[in-house]
Amino acid sequence: MTTQDAGVDAEFRQQVVDVMAKILADLLQRSEPITEESRLMADLDMDSTLGLELLLETEDKLQIVIDVEQMDQEQAFTVGEMATFVAGHCRPA
């Protein structure tokens, strides 16, 4: 699904990607760049605890509330896919 198909503002989505990449780099203490193509489980070894921490910190940094009840694990294989979901399923805090 493309950003446009998801009805997501491309500029805000890119902001989400940037914030999530920074958070993941900090949480994983990783010097290699994390991009929107980085696969959450295969490349970053994401587990449920790391995923929750990522979403909570993303909410805090962007001053949003993410509707996680709408999330399906099948929707988020990469950082970019997660960012598209977040950008389309959030509201101001």
C-alpha cells in the first residue's frame, strides 16, 4: 500500500520515519543507519517489548496518540510500513 493509497500525509509520514529511525538507533545502540526499508524483525530483531517502546516513544516525541487496536502485525514488516500505519492511525495528544 502506498502512502497515497493509505490517505497519509507524505510530509508527516516522513517525519514519523525519521523519528522512528532515531528511536530505534538509540534503543538498539546501533551505529549503522536505519532506513524505512529496514525490516523490523529480520534486520532489527524487533520483539513485542521493543515494538511497544518504539510506539510509546514515537507518541511522546510527536505528541500523538496511536490507535494500536487497529494494528495488524502483517501491516508492518519495515520501518516505512510501520510509519505509514502510524501516520494514518493517530491523532494529536
